Amino acid sequence: MSTRPADNARTIVITGGNAGLGYGCAAALVSSTDGPWHVVVASRNADRTREAVDKLAGAIRPEHTAEAMSLDLASLASVRAFAAELAGRVASGTIPPLQALVCNAGVQAGTEQTRTADGFESTFGVNHLGHFLLVNELLPVLRAPARVVVVASGVHDPAQKAGVPVPSWNTAPALARGELGPDAASDNAFVAGQRRYSTSKLANIYFTYALARRLPPGVTANAYDPGMILGTGLQRSAPAPLRFVAKHVLPHAKPLVRRFVTDKLYTAEESGAVLAWLATAPGLADTTGAYFHQRQAIRSSDDSYDVARADQLWEDSVLLTTRPS
């Protein structure tokens, strides 16, 4: 694997690129004939991120390059440090211009509420606020034509009946405290954890649509539902029995999952390839503010088109991620 990007290379950042869907996206990029790309695999575990890049070296085409960078979306200080380092390297020419940002990393909390380094409820703090700050910090160095792709989920849409409790919206400050809307008042701890996840995915779509309305010409933003991907680390904070089922049982019971839960069931490689396509396909250069499942733009939930709510989320997120004076 070459260690020096080609002169005409472009940089793409993939959060959570060391495993699961993110790694599937990175693997599709480095093995593609489209390029050259300099792939930045950004994840919080430095050792696993380096291992992922070493693994990519086995399939990488000579025109591409890849590197590992540490990024903890549960820490606004880490997000700012990552963005500052990346922007500085782009400005100095040590890495190619930044032309794509894939917001993929995410957590699904278990029965116990956990907090980010800044005191936010972890699901909302990582899945929305961390990516919100990252995108806004990197916007000044995104060179058109450029793209932002946000990984959402069909669980945000009650009409899809995805087997997860539907979103229960509240104000951003309340969600950051772990407080769902009033219709979640009777949830037990497990249901509340699941509902916080679906609500964070609705926030991802509000963010994508609001971002698309604010971007300069030549820069696009789209959201993506990868479907259900079995065997990933998304359930790492779930209770032990659920983690065991997710890791060891469900991957071997795909026909039952398709029949009784969802037919939107894919491997990390399959959905990762689509995610890479969304971030790089020339035919999508003018597509923005859309929601995709696989390679088709579809309608997101009815609630997701509430512009006033999306704009309020944006304004509140700015305040939540602004450093105290």
C-alpha cells in the first residue's frame, strides 16, 4: 500500500470506520476503480482503528491510500481536536483536499443511561451532537464538489414498523439530558433505551435536511438507511443476554429475522458498498436533501419534514456544542 496519496487524490473521512458498516464502506472505497481516494478511518479506539487500516491494506488498490485517526464523538474536545488536525493537514497539503464526510459512527444505549464527557445522554450526544459539531467544524475545508452522508435508520419512521419503539421527540436540551417526550413516560428502562436510539435517528434526518438547506453550492448532504445489519457492535451497551443474541444467534437466523422482523436485512459489506456509492458516485453530484435506502431515494417519515422542528434542533445544537465563554 502506498503511504503517499496521489497528487489528484481526494480525502474522505468515515467515522466509526474500524468495524461494521463503516469498515464495509472503507473496504468498498479502497477496492474501487473510482479514485484516487485517501480514506481516513476515524474511530475512538486507536488500536482497533490501526488494525482496521492494516486489514484494508490487503485489498487496497495502488492508487488509494488509507490512514487511522482517533476521534471520540462522545467528547466535544476530541471532535474539535480531530477537526483542527485534519483542517491543518489539508491546509498544509500533507493530505488531499477534503471532499467527503461519512457520519456513520453510532451507539445504542442499554438499560442504564450513560453520559458523554460533556454530560449529554450518550445516544443523543454521540449520534447527533458529536456529528453535528464535526460537520460544522469541517465545513470550511470541504472543497466543492463535496458531500456529507449521514447514516440514519428506518427505525425513525413509525410507518416502517421496524420492531423498535418509535421516536418520542422533545427539545434538544431535554434530549441531551436523556428526557424523551411525554408519550415515553411509561417506558421501562430497556424500552426507553431503544426509543432514545430511534429518536436520535430522527435527529440525524432533521440535521441532514437542515444542513442541505445551509450548504454552499457544490456541497451536498444526504441521509442513508442501511437496513438491519447483523453482527455489528451497535448493541455493545445492551444487556448481556441481548448482546449474546445479537452477536451469536441472529446472524444465523436470517430467514426468521426477514420473516418476523424486517426484510431490510443486509451484510456490512452490502450496505457499506452502498454507503461508499452515496459518498462518491458522480451521478449524485447534484442530489441533496434526500433520504436513501440502498440505491434508491425514498420518503422518510412524515415527522421528518417538519422544517420548524429541524431548524430549532439546529439552533439548539449550536448552543449545546458551543464552548463556554
